Amino acid sequence: MRTLPSYAFPLSIAVGVTVAISAALGLFMDTTYASEATSFATQGRAQDLVTLFWVVPLFGVTLYYERKGMFIARVVWLGVLLYFTYTYLMASVGLAYNSLFLLYVAIYGVSLALLVVGLWCIRLQDIVWRFSYRFPRRGVAAFSVAIGIVVALLWLADIVRSLATNTPPPQLSEAVTGSLVVQALDLGIIVPLSITSGLLLWRSLPIGYVLTGIVIVKALTLGPAMVAMAAFQAAGGMQVPAPLWAFALLVTGAGAYFGYRYVKSLI
């Protein structure tokens, strides 16, 4: 595993601090989501809560152990960077313009650059030997593929129905941008990444071990955020579809299980 460039560590600290500031302002400053529909504002604050008190501390711990050259720290670092890229790209294009716009752009831009650099610094020939025979390769692969398939089915059901009936999807009623930003990012990034990662691991290709680790970290960060969003909406008297509740809880629980097995399998 190659050592990260010298600029990666200070840039990572800068990203973590900026994310913490953005999440804190979103959580405690009423004007951040003032132009959003009630449902979107509630979900935004729920995700800010999880980001501030779970994802940012995880990122800090990961940075500490990444400096010590731990392989698992590199994988978690990459996974959190994917979470930052996805979350703040979505905020940049999916939320009404607000005073945090430039922070959103800076976070996803630098996170994406660091993600590319981090992947480039991994030597694929050094991967497979790090995992013992206890690694549940096919189980992790199936989990990764399942995430992609379920996410695709959740969103495509409404989109295909809207196309067939020539009526707008229900999600558009609360989207101030007039576009399905969440669905676009999920179908264009999460679905192909999850399915491809799982298939590569199923075939025992080295890159599959890394990418499915990143998918697991994504599940361990976005999963709790989805649970918090559903809980905040329910507390606010809003209806949360049962399939979304089930998906959020299953992703979080299965992500925790396979995350534990992933770490325990490392030699």
C-alpha cells in the first residue's frame, strides 16, 4: 500500500473541520433549510446530526490510524470520503441556494479528489493476502449487490409508474429544484458502484475487496442517517413508508455485521 501524498492529511483535516461546521450550521441555524419543504428540512437536520456526531468523529479516528499505515483505516477513510462526496454533491444541486453553498461545493470537490488519490495509492497486489480464510467473501459480495438492486427497485418503481401514467413522481411534490436529485445520484452512483463492487469481489478480484469495504462504510454512515431521517419525520407527524424504514434498518444492521466480519478477517 502506497503512502498517501503529504498534502492528503492536512486536506483531510480541512474537509473534516468544514463538514463539522456545515453540519452544525445546518442543525442549529434555522435559515439553512428555510426554503425547503418541511420534509426535506427535517431530513436535512437529521442527516446533519448523524454527520456531526457519528461520521466526523469516525473520520477523525480514521485519520489517526491512517497515519500509522493501517489498511482498514485507508478503507474507512475512502468510505467516509465517498459519503462526504455524495452528501454534499446532493446538497449542492438538490437544496435551494443558501449561505452554505460554497462550503458544500468545497467539501464534495476536495473529498472527490482525495478519494481518487486514495484509490490510486492502493497496490492491488497487496490486497488479497491481508484477508484470512474467515472472510465471508460471497456474503459481503451478495450484500453489496443486494444494496444496489434494492435501491434501484425502490426508486424505479415510482419513476416507471410515473412514465407509464404520464404523471409526475410523488417525490417531485416537495423538491424545490423540480428534479429527482436523490434518485439521480443513487441510480447513477450508488447502484452501479454497489453491484459492480459485489460482482468483482464474487470473482475474487483484488479491487473488489477494496470497493466492497467502501460500500460497507457507506452503509455504516448513510444507514444511520436514513434511520435518523425516518425517526425525525415520524416524530414530526409525517408518514414514512414501511419499505424505507425496513431498508434503513436492514442496511444499518447488515452493514454493522459485515463491517465487523471485514475487520475481523484482516490478518
